[in-house]
Amino acid sequence: MTKSTENKLRFKGALTMLTNAYNGHGFENEGPHYYFSLMYEGYEFRGTLSRDCRLHLEDALILGGNGWTEEELELNRVAIDLEDRINLKINAIKVA
């Protein structure tokens, strides 16, 4: 199996996982990325999934400086944790 075929199968598996395990919805195909939303622990996250299976959540950015509320910091912690766990699961998708 070629690397391209493996990436396509992993990408399809990632979309299925996002839909089924994380209630992903609102998928928009924008060429090299799919944009989507998902609900997790009472938060709604917007994210992107690239064709090479890299997932990014908008709220998972490193917050610098002071002045962030506890709610913003908690949202950021949850987003970073979720992004890391989903990326590990995507990387573990078996393609054969």
C-alpha cells in the first residue's frame, strides 16, 4: 500500500472517529483542511483536520501574559488536553 493510500484511509478513519466518538459535526471541506465543531465536557470547540491527519483546535493555543479569566484558562486546558488525546488516537489508527 502506498503512503498516499495510507494517508487517505487514516483521514477517513479520523473523520469517522471525530463523528462517532466526539460528536463532530458541521464538517466543511476546504481543500487541504476539513473544518468542524465538536462538543466536549460542556464546551463547543472549532477545529481543523488537515489531509495529513493533523488535528488542531482553535482554543488550544498557548495563552501568554496575564489577564486571562479562570474560565478562559480552564477552556484552554481542556482544549489542549483534548487536542493531544485526539491526535494520539488518530496516529494510532491502523490502516491495512
